[in-house]
Amino acid sequence: MRTALVIGTGLIGTSAALALVSRGVTVHLSDHDPEQARTAAALGAGTDEAPEGPVDLAIVAAPPAHVAGVLADAMRRGLARGYIDVASVKGGPRRELEALGLDLTSYIGTHPMSGREKSGPLAATGDLFEGRPWVLTPTRDTDTEVLNLALELVSHCRAVPVVMDADAHDRAVALVSHMPHLVSNMVAARLENAEESAVRLCGQGIRDVTRIAASEPRMWVDILSANPGPVADLLSDVAADLEETVQALRALQSSDSAKRGVGAVGIEDILRRGKAGQVRVPGKHGSAPRAYEIVAVLIDDQPGQLARIFADAGRAGVNIEDVRIEHATGQQAGLVQLMVEPQTAPVLTAALRERGWSIRQ
């Protein structure tokens, strides 16, 4: 691939453009808002000048509701040898293109499974897709050359290609992305009118659950409008679990010991099922999840503290597998949880204590 056209210079489009430019590809940028394309160009994502002729690959990074229309226009104008989109739903756009009577041999639907809570070109980064799954949904009609161009794009972005059927993809993202996003928002909505004294008690748990609720609502209306059926089916199942959980909690309020026993069994069941599901979430680099030991370190909220901890861990020959930070309420301090292999936890604990760090048991 020597040339590409990115149509839609938001977070995903600009991030892909930055990755391609870093690999020596000439990238042209287009957007319904010319100012946004100029911003992406100023960031080094390519040029907002139109290509002189057909490019190797056109990448449509428009909202799901507009993907088919933008693709159809680009294909009719012959802007590229191959066309892909990066929308988060795949079945709908493909069916819309089929209904328009377009030749789809030059098209393949794709979806990079990566993003941020922020949107727009200023939030873009060239390593956004690194190590992340990038779904490709070819059909029997997809030309081999177009599939290879899509695979080359994924390689340039250092993502991991995953081939799926379009409708299977839509059911999968409803489960792992769209439904959790709505549930996160429902939990976060409880905080909108909560007492300030309650909100001040927020810890890492509520931050983890509500983090993705910070995303742009209008963007998510577009996403959910393109995949409503599978998401509604999943939320119906969640609603059934919620109703059973409510009944179990009400039973725990009863003065009848037998009813309290039934309630306890109901709560234990949902917690057990939740833990069993969480265990299936892939671990580091998409591999099977592993059990790590936590070394908790108290730190002051000052520049360079994390760098010092990582440097001291490196000197001790211990690899930090993951890290979480919990900030103390009302204090300029926090708790850094370092996840390490169980056999290295005593080594790291001893090394950090020797270097003056306060370890919490």
C-alpha cells in the first residue's frame, strides 16, 4: 500500500492515518467538516488535499448510520482500488450497500476493537490499535487483493487481525461493548442527583464501572441505532437478573429466616455467575487470564513517584504485569497496586521496603 484516503477524521480515522503515515504511506484526509480534516493534517496525519487519482485504499471512518452512503459515494466516484469501513457494526452497512446494487468485490467491512472516551482528531494517537483485535468481515465476493490491502492496514497499525462473519461480529460487540456501555451509563446516572457526601466516597470500584460512561452520547446513539436488536436481547437478560437480585435482596430484609436463606442463595448465585464470567475475560495480550499477586504501595501525589517505583522494580528484576491507582479522598496521596507473578511478590516487597517505600499488607 502506497496511498490511502481516510474519509472521516475523528479519533479512529485520524489514528489510522497517523499509523499509516509513520509507515511511509501517503495519506489524504477528507471530512464533511473541512476544519476537522485540517486539524488532522496539522497533527501529521496526512494532507487535506484531494488525491490526483484513485488511491490504493479508501478508509471510511464515518458514524454507522452514514457509512453506507459515504461508501456508496466513494465507490461510484472510483476513489480507490479497495474500500473498507471501520464502523462498530458490520451487518447493517453491508446490507445497505447490497440494496443499493453496488459491486462489493472491492469492499470489506472491518472494525478495530479499540478506542477512547474522548473523540475527535485531537484525541488520536498512532498507537491506538497496537496489540488490539481488528475484525475483518470478508464475504465470498470479497476480492483477494482488497482483503490483502485490509490486512496490510492492520499490520501497519500493529493490530491483530480477526476474521468473523458480519452478523456474528454484531452479536459479539453487543455483548462485550454495546451492552456494557449502557449498563455503565445506568450506574453512572445514579450519581447525577446523589448527595455530595455520598459522591465524595467514590472509590476505584465505581470509577472502574463508570469509566466508559464518559464517552460522547451522540456518538453512542449512532452506534446503538445500528445494532439495537442484539443489545436489547442482552439487556432483557440483564433485566431478568436484576429482577431476581432485587427479589433476593428484599428476601434478606425479611424477619423469616427461611426467606432470608432463599435470599442469600439468590445473591450468592449471581455473584458466583459473575465471577465465573469475569474469569473468561482475556488477560494480558489477549492470552488466558492469570492470577497475579498484588503489592500495594502508598505514595504521595507528586511528580516522578510512579517512575521511581517502576525503576526500583526494574532494579529488583521484577516485571510489573499490570498497575492500578486508587487516590485517597481529601489527601494528596494514593495507593498503587502493582500486579506481579506470585513468586516475585516477596522479592518486590523486600526491594521496595529497602528503598524506603511504604507497603500496605
